[in-house]
Amino acid sequence: MLLEGKGKEAASVLLDPYTPDGKALRRVGDSIVVVTTQREKLSEASEKAASTPARLITSPGEYDVREVSINLFAAERSPMRAAAVITIDGIITVHLGGLATAPSESFIEQFEHVDILTVCVGGEDGMSASAASNIVRAIEPHVVIPLRYRTEASAKNYGPLSAFLKEMGAPAVADQEARIKLEADEIRTFEMRVLVLRDQS
């Protein structure tokens, strides 16, 4: 998933750049790359591309890169599974890509005033639909973007998106967008909205 700021010089943040078969993408451009889980090691080409001229972030900590604030919080350290908080143009996105099970309440309490929450919902190496929906309700973001569920390109046996949508009380068939453009003021008028990105694998 790619987060982009506004303007020609704005930074972009690429989250967990893996193909559906679990291998690292070989082209990441000049994005800041954030890895929240120790899956297969990023390819040598990805590491080189991510480190010049941008940044590769794989360890918990606080980072400020090209006017983007990134905090990586470890839920587990061996193997590393983390959540990332990214602030771009005043929009706060929490990415739970590294979490396979529901974290503790104290871990969740670190995330306040969340504009966008991205969460894996298909089980396997992500949370189940039920666990993901419970996390969403605990964090109460304005926008939820589900990730890592069954598609035609999925190599793993993920559960269907419809299971998560049912848990959230959303329509069984969601409208899907190739890109989602949101402004901070607009997002904060939403009580909670599930938005689905079209699979472009």
C-alpha cells in the first residue's frame, strides 16, 4: 500500500512492499519504505532502491523523513511484528500490517485520534475478520482500509473480504477504488467508513 502526500515534492510511504506470493517487490522507486513484519527479507535490489534517496525503516522507533513522521511500535520482537503510525499532511494513518493476532489493550491505547486504519483481515499471516473488526471498534478510526484478504492473485489461503465486511455491518459487496484521495478535514467528518482498494497485483 502506498501513501502519498500532496504536491510534486511530497514524500510517499510504501507499506510492506510484498507481492501476493510473499516475495519482496524489486522496484520501490524513491518512496520511504516501512516494513512491519519479518517475512522474507527484502531483496537486495529493494534495499538499494529504498535507501537512495529515501529511507528503509524496519526497526521500532521514531523517524522524521522528508516532512513525514513515522513511529514503529513493536507488538512482538522475535520475529518482529509491529504497527506503524504515519503522519502526512496532517493525516494520521495507523497501519497494522505486521500484526497476526489481536494486541493487548495497552498496545491499542497508544493510538489516539486515528484518521485512517489499515488492517489485515483474511487470517493466515494477518488477523482474522473477527479479530480485525474488534480492533477497529477499539481504535475507532474515521476510515478503515482492509488489506490481505482473498483475491485472484492470493497465494495464501486468506479468508474473503465479505467476512470482514459482515463483521463490520457493511454491505457484502463493497465499492472498490484504485486510489483513494482524502483531505484531513474531510476524513474527520466521517464517523467510521470502510473503503476498499481495488486489487492491482
